[in-house]
Amino acid sequence: MFDLLVFAQQEAGELAEGLTAVGRGIVYGGAAIGPGIGIGLVVGNAITAMARQPEAAGMVRTTMFLGIAFTEALALFGFVLAFIISG
Amino acid sequence: MSALLGLEFPPISHVIEWPELAFKGTPFAINKATILFCVSTLLTLGFFLLAGRKAKLVPVGMQNIAESSVDFIRNGVIMQTIGPDGMRYLPFLTAMFFFIFFINIFEIVPFIQFPATSRFAVPAFLAILVWLIFNVVGVAKQGFFGYLKNSVIPPGVPKFLLPLVMLIEFVSVFLVRPFSLAVRLFANMLAGHLILVTFSVLCAALFVKQLAVVILPFSFALLVGLTGFEILVAFLQAFIFTILTAVYIGSSMHPEH
């Protein structure tokens, strides 16, 4: 434990760098959870709709891409934020 | 860790920043992204000029591609989102779709392999253009105060919630819309570019290793597969950008009652 503290003091720069990298990972990982579920819901329901009414497939597909685009934006904000974070 | 794996991943700035070739140090400096931007503009212009030069009643070759793509924008984008009175935006949306597609597809063109949209300036410029257009259309169609009222007050909201809803709607319509439009294109292309760079670096690093070379075929197969996937992404992002532009213009033209 003591060794670890000494190490932390000596390698403060490296520690900060490492923690930044961990933070980036957490930011992107956290931001990807919700949109992942959301895109699954959007596409799953779109497939259900297409299977029930194949003649409406074109309209459903357009709306599905719109839904994906809006849902995906949150994950992409996380992706960009992960790059913005700097130690 | 990187010494253990024998893998030196280049920093992000080495992957997306290019040296200035001309007019160094001025705001008009030219680098690879600028050149690709201009080339994409000329490609869009040249494609439609060439396709329409000898227009025939029964289209062949290039005219065929141009006509079916215009048809795709008309039926797949405008009719689905704005309606028949949005036809006057057909040239704008078609040009925008092709411009974004060309500038994205440079991601996988050999020896160029860089989408200029992975620099934020290009999507930001396009998003500001779209922001100006849908606001101007809204003001022209509904008048300044009518447009503002229809944008920030959704129908059927209880009176006591109005201040909060108005604030949220204002931020979401006038600030989040252009920002998310730009970030969506930018982040998708940057992510695709980084993935391709990662697997290329991995392939190059595995190539010189004696024992690890057995995983090279898998890594290379994934690189090839992802390159194919990036063609889809380039097309899809151009399509999504165009259709969202159409949705925003449509919401300015036909307010919800």
C-alpha cells in the first residue's frame, strides 16, 4: 500500500495520463449503453412493422433511419467527448 | 504496454491533421481536407453536367444513374418528409447528398483514404447552411413571430408547463438541431477513419512479427470487411444528413397545429 502511494507520487504525470485514459473509456462506454438499447428497440420494432405490412416497408425504412439517427446522436456525443477529455 | 504488443498506434493528431501545402499560416491555407472539399464540389458539378449534357428521352449510362438518383431523392426523401410542395428544394438536396457522399467516399479511395468530413469544419459548415435555410424558410412561410411561436410552443401543452417546454424546445430547435447534425456526420466519419487506421496499423505490425503473423489473415479480413462497411456508412450518412435537412425544412414549412 505504501509502495503504491510512493509510486503514485513519483509517477504523478503517468497516473494522471492513465486516469484520463480510463475516464475516456468510461465516458464512451457509458454513452453507448443507452443508444445501444435504443437502436435495438427502433430497428426491432421497424422489422416487426415491415413483417406485418411489407407494402409499407419503404416508409418504415425511412422513419427507421430517422429514429436511428436521433438515437445514435447521443452515443456520438459521448464519442466526441471522449476525445475532448484531456489530462 | 505498447512495447509488449509491439504496436505503436499513432496519436489522433497524426491521423487527421495534414500539413499546409500553400498560403501557409494564413486563414486561406490549403491542405488535404481543403483540396478534397474542392474536388468533391467539382465532382458533384461535373457529374450532373456530364450526365445532362446529351440528355436523351431514354437515358443511358451516366444519365441513367443521375436520373435514378434524382428520383431517389424525390421519392425517398422529399415525398416522405416535406410533401409535393417541397419539390423546389430538390436541386439543393440532391447536390447536398452527392457532395456529402463524394466527400465521404474518399475515406476508402486508395492513396487518398481520408474523409474531409472527419474534420469538424466541413460538417459544421454544412450544418450552419442547413440552419440558415430552415430558419429563412420558416420566417418566409410563417412570419418571424409566427415561426418562433410555432417552433417553441408544441400543440396541446398544459399552461403551467409552458415556460419549461418553451425553453427546452427553443434549445432543441435552434441549438441542438445544427449541433447534432454536424456532430453526427463528423463523429461517424472520424470513427470509421479511426477504425480503418487501427486495423491497418495492426496489419502492418503483425506483418513484421514472426509468430503473431498467424493472426494477420483475420485482421486483414476484418480490414477488408470494414472497408466495405464504410462504403455503406458513407452512403447512409449522406442519406441521413439529406433526410434530416428535408425534415427540418418540412417542419418550417408545415408547422404542427
